[in-house]
Amino acid sequence: MLGHYIYDGTFYGLMTTIARILEWNDSPTSIQPAAANMADLSAEPTRVETVEIIAEDLLFQIRNEISDLAYDHVLYTFLSEHKQSEIILYHYIRKGLMVGARVDRLLTDRWVAKAHALTRKVEREVHRCKGFVRFSTLAEGACYATIETKYYILPLIAPHFVKHFADQCWIIHDLGRNKAAIYNRKAICLSDVSLAEDLLFSHADDEHKRLWKQYYNAVGIFEHKNAKLRQQFMPLKYASRLIETK
């Protein structure tokens, strides 16, 4: 049968759905989060409830029967939030379970190629974003930074900042998705967050910002200024949020 499937929008929800479809030997027409617009569907979709152990079993299969690299492709493709990411992953995982680690050498396969392309795009944004996050100090002492990204990379960059700022409490706020990574020196959590009022920043933060701008001006060589090259390495979406370029 050719079916339309909906799930709760989570990574484990999608893994459960793909596992169920493989179990039922179906060829899905579409897999979409429940919040998506279903007006264009010709038939009533099948809702698949998330079952954690089923999702974990499939992820175990991906790691052990395909490869750790395949797991990364699955995660990064999901976090790309591409409108076809679910159906891409269904076909990629299905093929991988058939041929094993060799799947990532099948570059002429349209689904493998799409998963690889999305992974590269997400990896590129992760790499750039790590260098462009700027923390400010809140009145209560925690560090706070904002990001606005095309892909949902917050779960991917958070471990980097745990490693480099392990002795501080901090928050990285994804403004576009109203989500935040919150770290308290012991553990990190990802949470939905919405600010009801303006944040209060420490007075010492003004000096922090002044030093950033001073550093930026000191290392810059005015005579060698190249706006086009700068934008290539520092796109406007990042530059507009940097302390030193405001």
C-alpha cells in the first residue's frame, strides 16, 4: 500500500515512523510532522505514535548494520528541516539496511545524494556558527547569546560550548525557533523558551562590549578593507549579531 504518515515532529518520532513503515513493508507517499498542512493529501494519513524503544532499536541498527557515518547523515538531514527530509531519510535508511556501509558510496542514488547534500549544508553552518556566537553577561551572572540560523543546529553546537565554557552558566537562544540550550555547569538541556520581557544585562557587560570593539578595530587594517571578501567569510546574518560589528 502507498500511505501518508504523520508523526509528532521529533527525531524519535520520525525514527519510530520509519521503523513501522519498514516493518509493514510499505512504500510511503509522504511522511510529515503533525503540524504540517495536510490539505493537499488525497487520503487520510496514518498517525504513528512515538515509541522510544522502537526508535532506539532503529538507531542501533543504523550504527551497527550501516555505520556511524550513516547515523550522522540521518541526524544532520533531520536537523536540516528540509521539507522532504523525512521521505529522504526513509529511502536512505532503507537502502542502507540493504547494502550496509556501502550506501554512502552510492553517490548516483538520488536519496543518498540528497542526504549527503543536506549534511554538508548543515555542517557548513555549524562550523560558521561556532565562530560567530558572542556571549553577553546577564545581571544575575549567566552568559547569554542569540543565534538565528537556517538549520536547527542548536543540538550540534551546544556540546562545543560545554567543552569550551564548562565553568560557566550560559544560554544560547535560537530566536527563530524559540528554543534554547541551557547549561548550569553540570548538565545541558534543550528547551522551548519565549521571552516575555527584555533581559537585564550586567553593567560589566558594557566594558566587555567595548573590549570586543577595540579588538576588532585593532586587528583590522583599514587600507586592506575588502567588504566583498568579508561578507564571503562573515555573512550578514552573522555580522548583524556580532558585538564588534554593531
